[in-house]
Amino acid sequence: MSEPLIVQTLKQKRAEILGQIKAYEAQIAHAKHDLAHVNATIELFAAPERQRARYIVSHGFFKKGEIAEICVHHLGDGVEMTTRELAERVMVERDLEITDTALRNSVVFKVVQALRHAKRRKLVRMVEKRQGMCVWRAGDAVTLRVVASSPSRPD
């Protein structure tokens, strides 16, 4: 026996309403996606200094060899220091703001670079890595800096 006409009609109406709900849910999902993009764009223009990555170019902050010289000075007498500690010491000596995270990270990268070059010249040596940070100690090489005020002439 077939279903009464009223039941068939109600089932069709239910299917139609479910279809509309699914269509509305798809529209809502699309609208939420669009809203997220609009909010992100507003955030970019409302507070650009907070959203954009800041890169500090510390190219002109230091003279050639200055970072390595400061690090070797602080590593004297068998002291071991991490790269970050050395970077903070370099920043203190140069009167740079230690609380500026972007600047500190830039100086840390400069210190790593300088220490790798100093390691090749045996001015420093890497002792170990602790929690992803290199620990440095003064090297075995002895360096003397001689500054001539006038050119020497053979007698």
C-alpha cells in the first residue's frame, strides 16, 4: 500500500527545506571566509607596525671585526657564554636597546656570523650546543694588533 498523499507532500517539503538549509550553510561558510579576509585586511591597515615583520639592517652599526673583538674580550679567562649572551654584551657595549626584539635578533645573527669567522681564525671555539644555542669559549690563538703611526724605513 502506498503512503498517503499528505505524507509524500511533507517528505518532499522536508527535502526541500533541508536543501535550502544546506545552501544557506554554504553561503554562511563563504561569508565567514570573506569576513576573515576583510578583518585581516583591516588589521593590516589599522596597525601596520604590529603585523609586518620588522627587519633591522645592522650593516652600518659595527666596524669590521668589532663584533668578534667584543666577543673575544668577553670570553677571556675561560668564560663560556651562549650566542645570545654575547649578543647582549655587544649591544650593551654599543648602547643599543636590548629590549628591542627585532634588533636583538639581528645582532644575534651578526654575532653568529662573526663567531664563525673567528672560529676559523681560532680566536674562539664552540664548546657545545645547549637548547639550540651555541656555547662559546676563547680559542687558542694569540693575536696582536699592531698599529703603525708612520711607515717604518729600513736603516
